[in-house]
Amino acid sequence: MRLKRVFYYIFILFGAAIVIYTQNDGNEHLYLLIIGFCLLMAGLFGVYSLIKTPKPDIDPFAVQNEEEE
């Protein structure tokens, strides 16, 4: 979970850096602006999904013993 968060933060940082870098170039590097915007949105959506994901109360990998009747 922590590794995902780090990757999403890296996406946000690189996306924002690319968008800021290409703001003054006009339409010369429009593809870089689009790539930076996509990275920024992917990072923001990833962090949002990590925040909104509920924490499981039950360990999904735990073995459950059922009583036999």
C-alpha cells in the first residue's frame, strides 16, 4: 500500500513538473503537456482511490475453521 502511494506521488510530481515546464512553450511541445496532464490525473486518481478504499476488518488470507456437523 505504501509503495503504491509513493508511485502515485511520483506521478503527481512528474506530471506537475512537465505541465509547468511546457506552459511557456506554446504549442511546440503539446504532446509533453498532454503526457504531463495524464500523469498528474493518474496520480491524483490513485491517491483518491487509496483514500476512499475501506480497510478490511478481516484478514483475507486467514484460514477460517468451520465446525463440522
